[in-house]
Amino acid sequence: MGKNRMETFSDGVLAIIITIMVLEMKVPHGADLAALRPLLPVFFSYVLSFIYLGIYWNNHHHMLHVTEHVSGAILWANLHLLFWLSLFPFVTGWMGENHFAAMPTALYGMVLLMAAVAYWILQQAIIARHGRESLLARAVGRDLKGKLSPLFYVIAISAAFFATWVSQALFVLVAALWLVPDRRIERVLAGGK
């Protein structure tokens, strides 16, 4: 099967997720800058989630660029990833509205963890379909960032119950790790290792 429908559907779902997140930010009733102060946690959680969704979209795009065709397993793995990403508006809003309280922060970390696991499953399904010598398999290699991210999420989930600032710092750290452009696929396409 071709990959175009899966790409188009995924792009549409991600666009809707981002739209829902921004619509969840409520306009303040005051007309001065002080009216924005209570919205800062909501805005920070939105920015963080927007960056995460951008990272997922970017990496998903790169991964599908080296994917020649899809199977039923790949389609289901992709839907699994989209399910976890679709929960971003809920956990983003809950965490921001409650000023990074323990339970919303832990649930935010859980959704990040499950999205990372779902992305790994999708990646493995594509590698299984295209073989261990495929461009994607060669590009992924040891995947240090892919292994560190879930570990940091687990620590962040635990930390949410005694120091939510540690959780927030770990969420930002993982985003920063992935915000640095990951050129593995581009290198493999250019003939490098």
C-alpha cells in the first residue's frame, strides 16, 4: 500500500490537535497586562506541547520520507501514535489550568511517555516491513535520544509527586534534546552513516 493517505491523515490530525490546544486558551476578561498573569501556566504548557507536537510532526515526516510502502501493522501503529498525541490538548489544559499540580503533571508525563513508546512501535513496524538494512534502520542506529527520552519521562512522572519543577525541567530537557535537528535520516539519504 502507498503511504500518501497515512501521511495526509496524520498531518490533518496533528493540525486539528494544535487547533484544539490553542482554542482551549481562554481570553482574559481584563484589558491590562495583569489580566494575562493567571494565564502564564496555561500559555507555558501550550508552548511546551506545541513544541512536542512540532517535534513529532517533523520526525514523523522524516520517517515517512524513507518509508516506501505501508502495511496494516504500520497503519495501526500510526493510529496508536495519533491516539496518544490526540490526548495532548486535554493534559496540556489540565496541567496549565491547575498550575502544574502533581497529578496533572504526572498524567502529562504519562501521555508523553506513551507517545514516545507509540512512536518507537511505529518505527519498529516500518523497519520490520522494510528490513534491517533499510534506510530507516540504518538511520536509527543505536538511537540514544530515543532511549533516554522514556527514561526521563519515567523520572518526571515520579518527580511530579514531590517536586513538579523537576518534572517540568525534564520535559523541557527532552524537548530540547529533540529540538536540536536530528539529521540521521538526512545523512543516510545523502549516503553517509
